Amino acid sequence: MIRGVRFHSTGRKRFHHTFEGELELDYEAFELPANPGPPIDVYTAPPDSASAEALALLASWSVTLLSVDDTEPLG
């Protein structure tokens, strides 16, 4: 249980990704008293959905990019 949350909102938002197209993600927004800035937003894709598959593919791209040795010159 999260304590001290002043504002909590949930719902579903649609996003358009350049390569993966339309993504529908569930979100929860939390406004915390100790955080004077904007709320903390958490986005998740419904299990076994096309959006979950698209996010898994995008995540695999980031792992591939992070594993590349960037100490060698590009040319």
C-alpha cells in the first residue's frame, strides 16, 4: 500500500510510435506529497496484447543498443 498519495488517477492512453504504430497503455498517475514536481506516471501494457508485444520488441532494441561497444570509432 502506498501512503501519503494525494492524487491517484488511472486510465488508458493511446500513443503513436514511429515504428510500432498505435500503442494502448494503461496508466496510473501518483502525486506524492514529498515530490513537489509533476506526478509520477506508470505505464503498462495489458498482458498478451499487441501493445505488450510491441513494447517487448522495443525493449529488445534498447538491450541490443546498450550491448554495443561504443569505444570504437564509427568511421
